[in-house]
Amino acid sequence: MITDIYAQLRRDEGVQHDVYMDTEGFLTLGVGHRLRARPLSDAAVDQILRDDVAGITEELVGVHPWVARLSPARQGAFVNLAFNLGVNGLGTFKKLLSAAQREDWSTAGKELLDSKYARQVGDRAKRLARQLEMDAWQ
């Protein structure tokens, strides 16, 4: 039963959780939301970010269960890295991950800074290394 505009549009437009090409050739997602036709609201951006962080955190902890036991700041550093690199990309940082599992935070920070990634992202890597070492949000 249709009781409001939202239910009506969900029925008439359909609900797509992935990006698709509509009949006019526009990239679309959700309930007929054409990408680039209307900017996202701050609330929508925040919701997408929350969903993305939840998803990457779940994936990260699935591959590296010990991350779940870290303090919020250190866990956040690993979520940030996985968000940027992907969980598989983060997995290539063997020395960093090994140091973190040993709780050798000084070495973990140094390993992060001694990487091509750190040279590419600059200040972001410096902040994340400090966050790992100091156990405080940067």
C-alpha cells in the first residue's frame, strides 16, 4: 500500500544499491538519484561516510581480528589506512602490521613513514604515524 511520496517513488523508480546507467544514459543510484545532477546534502555525505567506515572496519577486523582490540585512536589509524589503501593494500605493509601486533608503536610509526605511501600522501601519513605512536587522535 502506498502511503507517502517516499513509498511511491521507491515503487516507481525502484531501489538500486549500486550505480547503474538509467534509460537516458545517466549514472544513477538509490531511488533515481542521478549522479552530478543534484549535489549530495551534508546529511547524505555523512551517512555514506558512516556506511563506508562501518564496511571497511568490518572487512579490516575480518582479516586482522587483533585490530578490534586496539584503542579507538589506534584502531582509527588502521581504519583510515584501510579506507585509503583498501584492506588488501594495507596487507602489503607486513612490517607495520607485525610491529602493531607486537604493540611496538614506535616501529609501527616508522614503518608507515618509510613507505612509498608516506611519500605520496605526505602529512596524512605523518599524522597517522603520530596517532599510532601516541595513541591520540591527530
